[in-house]
Amino acid sequence: MSLRQLLVPSVQLLLLGAMAAVVSYATAAEAASEGSTIVMAKEFMFAPAALTVAAGSTVTWTNRDDEPHTVVSDSGLFRSAALDTNESFSFRFDKPGTYRYTCTIHPRMVGTIVVRQ
Amino acid sequence: MQDPTPLTTRRGALKCLAFGSAGTLFALAGGVFTPLDLAVAADRKGTAALGKPLFVQISDTHIGFNKEANPDVTATLNRTIDIVNGLPEQPALIIHTGDITHLSKPAEFDQAQQLFSRLRTTEMHTVPGEHDTTDPTVTEYFNRFGKASGNKGYYSFDHAGVHFVALINVLQFKPGGLGTLGGEQLAWLADDLKGRSASTPIVVFAHMPLWTLYEPWGWGTADAPQLMEQLRRFGSVTVLNGHIHQIVQKVEGTVTFHTARSTAYPQPAAGEGAGPGPLKVPPEQLPGMLGVTSVAVVKHPRALRLNDTTLA
């Protein structure tokens, strides 16, 4: 199975932040082909709430709230532990499709990842 | 001249200060749970009027939380335990209405259990909060507290003529965020209540509120109306919840709803701010916003009374 799940230690956050900065300079199409994309959990919302990435991309969620959040796929494909402030969770999307997810601590927080070929 | 109430004595006033920040004590009077002040309960004269405390409700201890809103949740839980242990008459039971831990980590559960072991009252009944069920396999809570329910999360028991029902509403959520009980649990409850006399006092406890307090923040349980339908015929029903880290109470017919304070940190009132996160208050205000609830049986015909106490 090519799907990978990993918890990113907080030490690596600066690196991830640098990658995000690089992505932000690219065009939207290029961004979709980049290897890593970040979703923030902030003020009880996922931002961006809807994200399109190319197959093979790794998406990283980082919690910027004082309250923990989780990232749990509706289909059961991926499930983070409770992410405390500044902790991250990453998942690599290999198969095209639409993936919805929820914070199980605050179920109003929902998001979607669309994976294209 | 004797002071008419314990609270107006110097000793009473000191106790009032001492209890300013810790919890809630409940008694059931005339079929209705009424909140009382723990400072009154701590006074022997007050206690005589109250009867023996039946149980104390502790909620939202959030062991593992260490942010600005309360960097030391262990200290505030210890303070709460001191207050409960200091009651002139020990309650028969402790009820914990969930969010024992902050992040469902084994070490947090272990620490919580170690802290609880200091309670003089050893019989504790629990339900999980959504913070207790975030581990990948949802087993940490059940490995420690699942025995009473056969790992289902819901169960009932009787004590001193009162029927207690523990419900779980944090495993499935409705789109939008309200908790749910689910058909299986409701069917179990119907069976559990069948044949019970309507005069049996009922205490129902669950983590998330069993009535809709504020839907945008998921402060409610979607299928709670079906639960209330089952409880309607009983003459005295007390519904105890946590989750929102503040006291909200309402009485509807024979049903008293009450949410307890947290022992860890307060949360904003419904709709104030971005979401239901930790509320930062000046340190001197914190103890007054944390606490426990105590419930006593007061007299015959059997009656329960509720009393909220803060740590201040």
C-alpha cells in the first residue's frame, strides 16, 4: 500500500513553513503539482477548507489554536491523533478522488481535499 | 445573638472564600435538584439541613492541558479534591462527566487516575468526553473505564433508591457538530427504564449537553428529544453534563438540566469569540470560574438538591 501516514515533529515545522512560502510564490497550477501543501486549523476552521492537489501530494495540517484539533477522514482513510498547538499531521494522497474530513473534537470544522491525476 | 445562617458567620465567610473556586454540590429537594453553595455544605449546620451528600460531580479535568488559560490543571484538580475530601460527610459516589484528559494520551489518563486515587470517596463513575476518544484506536479510555459498560460507554446502576444512567454522546456527530446517542443506545435505555416506578428519582449523566444550548458550536445532542420522551413519565429527573465549562441550568417540568464547571479552565459564553476554546482570564479570577457540583438526598419523600462550588 502506497499510502503513508506520518506525524511531523514540531522541530520540522520551520522547514514546512519555508516550503509553504515557496509554494505561495508559484502559480495555482504549479502549486497543485508541488509535493507538500499546508492546511491551517485556526480559529476553529480549516483554511483553506477546500484544497485541490495532484495525485502523490502530501498534505500537512497544522494546528494554530490553543485548543486541540483532529483531522479524521469521513471514509476512514486517514485519522490524526489530537494535535496540540503547533503540532502537525501529514497524509500523502495517491489516488484521485474527493476526500472529506472532520475535526472530531469540533465536528463543525470540516474540509475537503480534491486529488486530481 | 446567633447568626441566622452559617454564611454570615466569620467562619462561614472564610469558608465561602475557601470554596470560591471548586465545583458543584447537588441535593434533590421536592423532586427537583437545586444548586447549593459548597460553603454551606461544608458547615455542619448547613449539612444537617442538606442531608448526606449523595454524590459529587467533577467534570472536564483536561489533564494534559498546559496553555495560558491554566498552566497547572493538576493543581486545580488537586484543590478540587481537597475541597471534596474536606466535606464533613463524604459523598457515596463521584461522577466524572468527561474530558478526563486533554489529548487522550496514556500518560494523561495515568496521571488522572493517580490524582483521583486521592479522593476519599473511592467509587467513581465516568463517561468519556470527545477529548478522551481521539487516540487512533479509541481504546485508551475504554481500557481504563470501559468495564462498567462492557466497553459500550453507556450503563446504569442504582444507589440509595436513585437510578443512575450514564450515556455516551461523543462518538458520532451530526453534520454541523451536535453529538448523538444513536438508536442502539436509546433502545437499550428504553429497556433499562421499562417497569421502573415513575416515582424513582432518575439521574442521567453524559458529557455533551443533552439539550441544545448553542447549535453553532455543537453544544447539544441531536437525538436528545427521543431521550426526553423516555424520561417524561418520571417524577424527578436530573440531567448532568459537562463540556461547556460553565454552569447553565434550566428546569422543564420534572426535568432539571445542569452543566458543571470545569476544574481546568473556563470557556466563553455561547457565541462569544471564534469558538469554544480556553478562555483566558486574569489569574485571580480563575478559581472563581472552576469548580464541582454536589448532589444530596435531603428528606422524605426523597428529594435531591444540587450545589455548585467554585475553587475561589
